[in-house]
Amino acid sequence: MNNNFVKHTIALIVLFLCVFIAYDEWYVGTGIITHGDWYTVEEDWLHEAVSMPSIWSSAADLGGPVLLLSFYPIQWAMGVLSMMGFGFGVIERVLFLWPITILPIIGMYVLSYRILRSIPAACVASLVYFFNTYFMLGRTGHLTLMTANAFVPLIFYLYLKLGEKQSYYISAMLGILLSLVSFYEIRVLYMLVPLVGLLTLFTYRGGKWLSISFVSHAMKMGFPILCAIIVNLFWIVALSKVSAIGGGEFFQRILFGNHFMSLERAVTLFHPFWSGGKLATFKVQELPFYFWFVPILAFFGLYAGRSKKIVLYFGIVGIIGIILAKQVDVPFPELYEWLYLHFPGFIAFREASKFYGLIALSYAILIGSTVQWLWKSSHKILAGVTTLAISALFLFNAMPLLNGDFYELQTVRYRPVEYEAFNKQLSALPNFSRTLWVPFWSRWSYYTEIHPRANILNLIGGPWQDIWKENGNNKQISIEQIFSQEYLDRLLDLSSIQYVVVPIRDTDNDDDFFVNYGKRERFVQDIRSLDYLTEISPRNARLSVFENSNFRPHVYATYEKDTLKHDAQQIPIEVDRQSPTKYIIAFEKAPTPVHVYLTDAYSPDWEVTIHQSRGGKYTSKKTDAQLNEFTLDPQDGFVKHPDGTISFTATLAYRPQFYLQQTIVLSIALGVLCAVLVKYLMNKRRNDK
Amino acid sequence: MINKLNKGHMLYLGLGVATLLFIALWAYGALALVLEISIALVLTFFIAFIIFSFSPHLTTLRIKQLILVALCVVSLSLFHGSKASQGFSEAIDGDSLLGVVWIIVAMAFSVRGSLLMKVGLGIFIFLPVLIFLEVDELIVKRLIIHALFLLFAGIMNSLKSEPDNV
């Protein structure tokens, strides 16, 4: 057997042992793992995910445009696995937890070995990339981002291969991997594009820059990115047609976390919240002294490997990463904000921690280069001891996992029985209704497109804040204040809220947010005092559920305007819900004008088209409850009934969905074209040989 | 066809790209920064033109480079600190400006990349000592900036010396 093969196998076994020991819970058992921003979802939600993508979703709060539509293929895959009978515990492992732990190790190992040709260097590079503070903290909650980052070393490895030779197979593989990265986290693809552009310059060996050979090289390197963009075209076009995305708030956000990030922390690859022990989110930590060895080791590797163009490339990647990850610190303190405000797409990087990924990638190769130099230039024993010391510097970061400080995403969680029962009850309801969680929804809360969940904090910070301001108030409304408003009764009705729930103080599952928002009993008392809500759970229950019986249907019609002050009489209509963005409404003997309501958050992109009337198109108007209203007054071509009423049908639809459907077809067609082109070129090359 | 491009074509191409870049930066609100650097450079070349016209004995390339770089540094620094600069973008702080100077000097005089990297690395090795001695945080920060610029200049000059490919 090849001696090198044995060595590589042993090296990879040792690396994986380190990973498995640190993340044992992700490999043993299939229980649900959930914490922080990593939420679990119900089976109904997963089944719903196996459908055509929709650019509007009613599932959260009062609904809104889906900004992360790029995630749709992953949702779809989750849904398919669920339909095959797998639970969320298995699904999250297959699609997130296992790729996060396996891919970076293999990817960085092959990448660094290709560059440095040294097994100890490849091992250390893998450890640096896997056990640095940024990825360690990322794996406690931001799993989609971490999964996307897991593909990055493998992508660079394939790009280096592609840079050396023309291979349609590698091109196709890269196209698939880049698309996967974009599905998990589009921002990682965004970061990769300029890096690949720079790599194109570094891997070019044709001589003259202004030549056909360079253009051909650039096209070869750019083709996989083009494929990934084509695959993502479906949501890019559709989202560009959405007016004022998210009510415009998305584009009005200011930079976040300026005081968290600093040049020292970026240079030392030290995440500002890394305490070395328990999670300390949003608490900036002191930079331990030993972290200063990290840049020394990395830049020594740059010096030692300066004869290799690709090592210099990773040096530049590291410096770019540092300049961006320090956010508004010197040098160029205004650069980040300028990019955030003006550079297309950069608005998605509200804070700079994502750029730590670039530093980690660069330092992994550079520190590997230091280790390679050690093994080449010094005594084997000295090199071995130093390599172990460097590895220990990063392996030490795994301590919180081993001593149980990072138990949050290392513990299997169990859904409390109360949620189990309430979720079943919601699942059995045939008609649309919302559940309002006070003050915040539990991670076990049930939600689908038919039974959305809303939390009062999001509502008073968003649409309900506008109602408060329209009543002449300038300050932010509090939860206590909203409960004392007379219009709350009507607001709950008009927003289709059937249940108001105060969740369990679930300390076993780290699902106790009352520590941040105030005493649970106080919320229960406040809601009990509202006579229009009926408490349906036992008085001392851990989960308090209140019912609002007068809630409006999702789509309904009235004779007069239905407002916060006026309870208008409903007209019987038949609503056929075809998708979250399309409803067919049949009016039988309706008066004119007739007022139609959609109890989702207001968007001017909702419109009603009357089938029997030419040009009978009505755009949504904002109600005083910040929802959608259409005043239909069809006249032309209608024969009135003797009582003056008319019968007609209409379509209520979200306009950008039309573009989504069109571009899906375009995306698929272009994707197939790319695949056929690659296959044709592969065959042609084989025949030429 | 691209190979047949002559210097005239290149000049027009360069001007075209520069104009587009100028318009793009103007559109994105970074014109002030571009103006600041452009004015400093125009000033440099104007003074250099006068010096070289009236002093024909300054002929060697090294001397010309030295004068150009010195003027560039002085005018950039003066303009950055002058009243005329007020209201313009303050995107470049003093240390970054000096860092840019490192790069200009290193590129103009083709300082060996390895030497620049050694100095940059030397600063990083020296940093833990300063931190251990509890030296002012600001000094540490400024040293990091200079080390990073030196490393960057070192990479650029190492690339110029055409290292081996992987």
C-alpha cells in the first residue's frame, strides 16, 4: 500500500477523532438539538416546504416578503427528508451538523496539502480552520453560515486545480458547490466572488495580461460563479420587484456592533465574545495574551512561504479580512460604513464578524506554512514538539466543549408536553388563524402558513408601533402600554389572532426569556384583565393560553370599512387559497363598492384582479391596523341583480410572485443549458483525445 | 486582437476606465476622497515638472524617483492636514496615510519583499513584549497598522519578483 496513503489516513483519523470527541453529541443519537438562533420546526412546516417557492410568507408575525429565498432549496430538502419519515433531529444532522464538522477538516486538509505538501502542515491548518474562536462560537447557533463556510476550503482546492488545467468536470463540481454555498448562506458566496477574482490573477500563467489566453483563463474561473448566479436568478429578480422590502426597514438599518470589533481582535483571530468558557454573547471579552502568537505564527508563515505565489495570495486574503473584520476601527475607519452604504450587496453585512471567516482561511494556510518550514528546516523532534504546541494553541479552544461550558448546542432537548398538546390542537384547526406569543415565541411554538405565530415584541417594534405613532405618540410603545389600549381588542380581531399565549418558563431547554423581559406572572395578569379574551388553559398551567373568538378570517369582505373604531358587518364570500400568494375569491350578490381585506402586513404589491372586468385591477391600501384593504367597485360589463348587487370572481395575488415563477423557469432552463454545455465539452474533449 | 492594441489605444482605454471609475465613485459619494488624492498627485507632478525642467542635472532614475516620492508624501500629508481638505472625506487617518506612503516608497524603490515582510513580522514579534509591559493601547494599534502595510507592501514586491507557482 502506498506509504503516503497510510499517513494521510492516520492524519485524517486523528483529526476526526479530535472533532468527534469535541462534538460527540452531534454523532451519538438523533435527538433534537436547538439553541439560540437555531430553532426547531414542526413536521407540518417541513411538509409545507415541499412546494413551489413563495416570495411572500404569512408564517411569522403579520407576514412579509421572504428575504432569504435563497434558502428555499435547503428547506425543500428538509421537507423531502421529513416526508421520508425522518425527524428534525436527523434532518439537522444530515444537512447541517455533519457537514459542519466533516467538510472543513477534509477541505482544509486537501487544500493545505496541495499548497504545502506536508502532512503535519495540513493537520495544523485543519485544526486552525476548525478550532478558531470565530467558528467555535458560530457553531453554537449560526449553523447555516457555518455550513456555507464548511464548503469554502474544498472550493479553493478545486479552484486551484481548475487554475492549473482545463477541466469541465471540476467546473461543474464547483458550480454545484458554489450553488450549495449560496443556498445555505448567500453572503458567503458574495464574499467568495472577489476572492475568486483575485485568485484568477494569481493562477494565471499565460504571460501577457491583455491577451486572449487571459480572457479564456478568466472565463474558465468565472464559469462556476456564473452557474451559481444563474441558479440564484429566480429570487434575485423577484426580490428586486418587491417594493420597499420589509417595509423599507432592511435598507434603513444602521451599522451594528461598532464597539465590538477592533483591529487587535481581528489580527489575533479572536472573536470579541470568546470568553474561553460559557457563552458571553454581546459581552466584549478581554483579549488573552497568548492570542498574540496567532498573527506571529501566521505572518512568519507568509515570510517563510513567500516564494509561493499562492501563499502570498492567502496573505492578501488575510489582510483584506482584517481590514473588513475590524469594522470601524483604524486604519480606514470610514471604509466599512462607506461600503455598507454604497457598495451593492454590502448592506447584508450589518456587522463585520462574517469576515473573520476570511482571516481563518488565510491564517490556516499561513500557519500551515510555518509548520512546513519547521519540518523542512529544523530537527524532527523540535519540529514535532513545536507542531504540537501550535496545535494545542487551537485545540485549547475546544475546552468549553469538553468541560460542558458550551453545552447549549451539545444537549439533546425535549419538547415539554404542554407544547406537544397545544401544537396538536393548532395543527387540527382547518382555518387560518394566528397565535400571538407574549412576550416572545418559544422555540417549540407551532407555525405554518395557515397558523402563523407572531410575537408581541416584533409587532410593537413594527406595525403596531406605527399605530401608536399615528395616535400622536413619539416614544416606543411598551408591552404594558399596548395591553391598556382600547383598540387592542379590535386589533387582535383584525389581525386574525385567535390565541394569545404566554410561554413556559422553560429553563431546562434554555428557553426562558422572562429573564430579559420581565416576570411571567405579570404578563399573565395583564392578559387576564382583558375581558375579550377567554383563558382556556388551567389557571396554574405552565403554558397560559387565551382565546379570542371574534378574530377575522385571513381574507374577508365587508359592506363598510372595517377599522379599529368600526366593527363592520361581513359579507359571505368563498375564498379558495391556492398558495400563500394567490387567492380566488367568489362574490355572490355582493354590494358595490365592496371592501376586501387581507389580514397580512400591508404591502402595495398585493392586488386584486376582477375576472369579468377589463382593467379591473385594485392595489392594496393600508388600513389603520397596518393591513391590506381593497375597495372594489366593479361597474363595466356587469348586470346587476334586482336588489342592486352583483356576482363576480376575483384573484387576490402578490405581484412579485409572477416574476418568481417566470425566473424559476429561466433559472432551470439556463441551468440545464450549462449542464448540457459542460457535458458536450467533456465529450468533445474525450473524442479529441 | 487584444495583442494588437498599441499605446494610443491603451491610453484611451485607461482614460475611459478612469472616467467610468470617477463617475462611479462620484455616484457613490466617494468623490471627496478621490479629489483629495488627485489634487495631491497633480500638485506633485506639477512641482516635479518644474524641478526637472529647471534642473537638467537631475537625470538618474533613482534621483527622479526619490524626488517624486518625497513630493508625493509631502503634498499628500500637507493636503490631508490643510484647510482645503476640511469637508472632504476623512477616510484616511494619519497612520493609514503613512501606511500608503510605505507602499509608495517600497514600490517606487523596489525594496525587497522579504525585507519588508521581515520588518512587518518583527513588529508583530515585538508586540507581545509591549503588551506585557502594558504600553499604551494606541501605540500597539498604530504599530499593527504599520506592520500590516509593510506586510502588504512586502507581498506586492514579492509578487513583482515572480515567485514560483504552486
